[in-house]
Amino acid sequence: MKSSILGAAPLAALTLAASVAAAPAAVPPAAVPPALAPATITVASFPDLDRAVKTALPLWEKLYPQVKVKLVSLQIDDHHNSMTTALAAGARLPDVMAIDFRYVGSFAESKGMEDLLQPPYGAGQYRAQFVPFTFVQATSSRGTLGAMPADLGPGTLFYRKDLMDKAGIKETDLTQSWESYIAAGKKLKAATGTYLLAGASDLADIVIRANLKDGEGIYFGDKGQVLVDSPRFVKAFELAKAARVAGIDARTVAWTGEWAEGFKRDKVASQMMGSWLSGHLAKWLAPASSGQWRAANLPAGALASYGGSFYGIPKKAANKTQAWEFIKFMTVNKDIQLHSLKEIGAFPALKAAYADPMMDEPQPYFGGQKTRLLARDTAAKIPVIRVDKFDAVARDIVNMELESVLAQNKDIKTALADAKALITHRARR
């Protein structure tokens, strides 16, 4: 998942009772809940993943009334920076730590996280129940498991059908190829004045994640080699530059107020991200556009994983037994996984959820389209993607060089060569 909070949010420490939100259906788990000693556990998370915790708490409290949950939420980057500092200091650590896909490589490599494969956790017994690539993403180079997968983000193209209709654009015009997608953007802008993209960098961001091979990472290869000067990155930068030159992007930065306003004011007609964006569109970004949005596969038949969330336990957590039960509650409980899907659009990492009738439900926001089936089919095809503890570093450097290309007309191959050199230096490779 990705934050829906704009800018840094203040610390919100909340002890939540059953009245906070509507509970998921009170379906008891298959096994009798283990006896847990009374405690108050701290769960550190970020928006919008924190809402998955909030809405699941009523059922948790029915199962474990003696174990209270204190939810601490910070904006996504602030959260991970805070957790990195806490791990380094060995202090002010939560019992349960939420981790976004972009950071899971770094946290998995941290020696400050519990190895969930070891007793008393034994997470390996659940591996076959999850989409295969999720466990791999949270596994360190030492073979330790730093976190349990909660949700994932099958790459999806969301678009405004009403605006496309006005311009005479069909879905196939958007999805046939990357070039046809840009061409459709030109046609849309000429006919309606609407931008196809919020930002040209969004196009590059999805392309660099697309069609990876098993074991390959976004920025690093299976042997740790830096990949940012590969044809995949060249193509991503070229497409982003073409979109900027064509004038089809609104030049806004994702997760800013200006970016959000573009959707609310009908200034932006498509967005490529993880399937979880469906929840953001419906409940935050564009609730007034209900019935007008549609979901489709990415252009050129591209397959990409965009996002995902995990839960881990710091070694210095005070209530590890209770923390592990809470993590299992959020990850291996099918009903809670489906509840998160319904409430925030977080697509389940647990395969048992995929056979549930909920997957076949028409979504009124998307004009009755069965968008969950699209995400499910994409999730089944996504390869095992390698993560690296320097992914966040590489991402920031690549974004910096992309901005130089878009704003200052820097040569693409020079920009990527500079990015590779800096990443190599920062990662000492």
C-alpha cells in the first residue's frame, strides 16, 4: 500500500476500542485462539494501511479482549525513517512494525528484526498459502524472514471512461502499446483539455517495474549488479520524456495536494499504480466520479508489481507472543484479508482469499466492472521479484536523474550512467 496522507502527518497514538469502525464478519478462525497474557501491544503503521488495522480491531478484541492495540501512525516515509532510527538505537520500538514494499529489502537485512522462520514463530508453515513472490521479498540474503506479507499491488491502469468516450478513445487505444497510450493522450488533450497523466515520471515508474525476470530486482540483478542503465530503464526514461514533450502530463508529483486535486477536478484521466489505488480513488481521490472509472491491464501486456505491505517484529519488542498472534490475525486469516480488500482496496497476499465470491462482485465505483478478477489474474502472473536493502537509495537517485531529463533536458544515457555510478558508490558495489 501507499500513503494517502499529503505531507508529513503528526504522530497519532490511538488505543482503539471496538466502536472505532464496523467490524468484519465475525467468522471464527479454524483453530481455537491460543491463550494470551494481558498486554497492550503497539502497532506502528502508516496510511492507508493503518485503516486496515483500525477496521479489523473489533474482531480482534472479540478474540483477545485482554490484548489491547495501540496504533501509532505516521506518513509513510516518516514512518520508515522513524523505524530505521529506532532499530539503530534499539529503543522506542513497537511490537508490530508495518513495512512497505519499497523498504522491505532494507528491513529484512536488518539484524534488528526477528527471523519469523525460527521458533516460536515457524512462519515457514504458511509459505505455501501465499503468492510465491511475497515471501521472497521479505527474505534476507542470510535466508531469514524479516516480515510476513499482508497485501500486494498488481500493476493496473485506471482510466476515466467518460472522458475517453468524449475523445473517441477506446480501451485498446490505451493498452495496445506504450506508444498508443501516449498517442491516446495527445488525442485526449486536443479533444477535452484533460491530461492523460498526472506526471510523466509515473509512466517511467511503472515501466521500470514491468516484465522482470524471476530473481531479478527493479534496480539490482540476482548477483547485486546495478541495472539502471539497462534497456528497461532507457525505455522508461524515453517514454516519460515523450509524454512530457507531448504535453500530456499535468506535471504534478504523486501524493501531493496538487496531485490529488487533479483527480478531483477532472484534470487527469488515468493513473497506473497497484490495484490498491482503487480504494484511494473511491474514498479519497475522486469519490464524486463514481461509475466513471475503469480498470485495465497495463499497456503492451506489461506485468508489474507495484507496492505491497508486510508486518514484522523487532527483536527488542516487549510483547512478541502477542505481536505474532496479531500478525497472523492480519495475514493468514482469510476473512481479515478480504475485509482489508473491501475497506481499503488492499489486495490479499493470501491465496485462499482468491476463491472467495467477493472476487466476483461487480464494483459500482467502476461501473459494475469486476476489477478484483483483473487484479487476481495479474497477481498470478507476477514473477518473483528480488528486493535489495539499497532499493530505496537507488529509487531516489533514479528519480533525481529522471527529473534532470524531464526538466533540464539532460541526455538520457548520460543520466542513467550517472545514476549507475552514484548507486554503485552508495551501495559500495
